[in-house]
Amino acid sequence: MSDSARGGALSNLVIGGPEAKRILVVDDEETIRLALAKFLRSRGFETDIAETGMAALDRLTQGSYSLMLCDIRMPGMSGLELVPRARTLHPDMAVIMLSAVNDVPTATESISAGAMEYLTKPVDLQDLLDAIERVANRRDLAIEQRNVERLIDAEVVRRTTDLERERAGLRTAVIDSIAHLIALHESKDPFLSGMTLRVTAVARAVAEVMKLEPAVVDQVEVAARLHDVGKIAIRDSVLNKPGVLSPEEFEHVKDHVRLGLEILAPLTQLRDVLDFVRDHHEHWDGSGYPHGVMGERISLGGRILCCADAFIALTSRRAYRPAMSVEDTVDYLAAHAGGLLDPKVYAALQQVVTERRVLGLTAD
């Protein structure tokens, strides 16, 4: 890739190129502008002339110049009024102001307007050539510096993009590895096998029905894939128990949220995802765990996961009960909208089921 391609907005002015020899002489006195133009042409410069500020602007709209020699006092638009407008058209153009008065305030005002040099008339021709060389060097240096800065900025952007791509790839690999670990753990129990995949499908469908931003939908999906990772640290005898859990066993199961967050803690860039995982057992009425928060204090992703998790749990077989039908489950959960579930999330689940947005919702 060329420097100009990588730099994006690099100046098309080439240092030392043909445009570096183009000069516009602006002066209302015909004798002066013609004499200056003739001298500059004899020194190899391509020179155009303009007798007024408006004529100069016309010239500047038709082409670019490396330098403008401009009289200060002219009828109509003065040189001080012309310079800012000219520099707007051609920011890289150097300006040398000419004046019949050696006046410090006027010289200062000229420099403030954007001129690089200030010469008094009658102009010593050698002084003029020396001034042209000085401003040309300053102009070229400014262009070169800006181009280098833009190349550096472009390189920083490229490397940052590459680094973000590498981090995203690593993040995806870690998420995939954790999800695979969860799938392996679930595969040991025929009643749990594939549960996380089903929760993920329902959670994403609910988030899409709720018309959440695509980035948030993706976060909900990632959170659903990871939400039960803490269960790999729960005793199999408790997870697979066919009967009712004892209070101690239930507390042990509830601890899977804390354990999951500890496992996922290194994924610091997935802060919202971790919030969703933290809240996936919180209930709308505040009766959930681990913090017992309620209503919209629960992250929206957490509310969606709670709904999807409850739906999949009820439509999945267990050692101690058969799976409920999809229709019966939706009816059963209707009684828990406003208690266990956010009513808006439950309404989205109803739509997901009615529109058959997720196939194969029941377990084998």
C-alpha cells in the first residue's frame, strides 16, 4: 500500500513539484504588477497577475498557486481582506505582503491575517527572491510535517484496528472455549444436555423481538452461552438429584452465579455481558438471587436470561418430571409475569413462541 493510500487525506501538493513554481501577483498598480511578473518569469516562475482582490479570487478558484504576492492597499477589497479568503481556498499557499509603508502595526496585522513575509515597496528584487525561498521552504516543511503526521495517524489507526481485531479474536476464542466446557459438562447428564444452546436461542429471539440494538442482542447471546458456567463447580450429586433440594443444597446451587462471575472475571471488556450473567436469577419482584434486586434495577439482559432459562427448564425433561409442552409452559409463565418475570420480556417470549421463531424448543 502506498503512503498516499494509507494516509487518506494527504495533501496532493508534491514538495518541489511544478505547482511550487506558480505565483500570483496581486497589485492595483499596473506598472508594479507587470514588472514583478516579468522578473519572476525571467527566474523560471509561472506567474499570473490580478489587479484587484476579486480578480485574485477568480484566479484562485480556477487553479492553485504555491505563493501569492499581494499589495495591502487596493481599491475595493484590501490585501488584508483578501488573504484569509485566499487561504481558505488554498490553505497551503504561502503569502508575501507588499506595502509602500514600513508600518509595524500593518506588518503585524498582515502576519496575523496569514502572511508569512512583509516587504516594503520599492521591493529589492534580491530581497524578494530571498523571501520567496524562505516562504517556499516554510511551506514545504509544513506540508511535509502534516503529511508525516497523517501517515503516523493512519499507522496508529491501522495498528489499533489490528490490535482490536486480535483482541476480538482472542475474546471469541475464550468465549468458545468456555461454551465448549459448559457443553461438555451438560453432556454428562442426559437431562441437561444442550440446555444452554436452547436458552441461547430463545434469549436471542426474545431480544430481537424487543427490537434491541444489534450490539445488545449479541451481548445477550454471549451472556446466554456463558450464564451457567458456574455450575461446573456444583456437585454432581446436587445437580442430578431427582428430588427436592435441601436448604443447604439449594444454597450450594445458588452459589453458581458467584462462581460463574469469578470464572468470567478476566473478560473485563464484556462488562455488560457479566452484568447479564450476574442477574440471570434475579426476579422482577425482588425474590431472586444473589442480590434480590427488583424491577428495572435488574439488567435487561438478566431479565431476558431469567425468562429464557425458566422457559427452557420447564420444557425440558427431568428425572423427576416430564417436559411441559410449549403451550402449557407459556400459559404457566403467564401467571408469573410481574412476579418472576418482567411482563415486557414475557410478552416478547409469547411472540417468539407464537411466531415459531425458534425451532426444536422441547428436549428429546
